[in-house]
Amino acid sequence: MDINVFFAVIFAAFLHATWNGMVKSHKDKYVAVAAIVVWGFTKAPISLVSALRETSVIIALLIGTFFLKECFTIIKAGAILIIFTEIIFLKFF
């Protein structure tokens, strides 16, 4: 996977997390997310792009922890570790 595609999809995940965090009030951000993800589908395998898009869960968790002062628990840390491990396995397999 090209590094530019990787960062574009991560950026789309960031947009998706912030879009959900703002209670889906601005629909233009969703269009940007969809456009970046579709562009990623043309540059890399769909399974990789789809998996990376789901990193929005991690970004939403970090936004909640740092900006909304939610508790960061062991379960959340374990979930992040599992997601990062799966992303690393995607790169190798």
C-alpha cells in the first residue's frame, strides 16, 4: 500500500470521527470522507482501506479522552492495542 493512500485513509478516519463527534450536523464532511475512501479503493485493496477506515474508533476514543475528559480504561487500551495489531498484520499478510 502506498504511504499516501495510508495517510489519506487515516485522515478520512479522523474526519469520520470528528463528524460523528459533532452529532453528524455537517453533512459536507461526510462527503469528504466518502470521496477520500473511494479514492483509496482505487489505489489499494478494498480490504486494507476498509480496515484503516475503522481506525476512526481510535480517533474518537482519543478525542473523548483528551477533549471531553472521559476515562481511559484498561479495556479501551486493550481495544486500541488489538486494532493496531490488526493493522500491522494487514501489512504483513
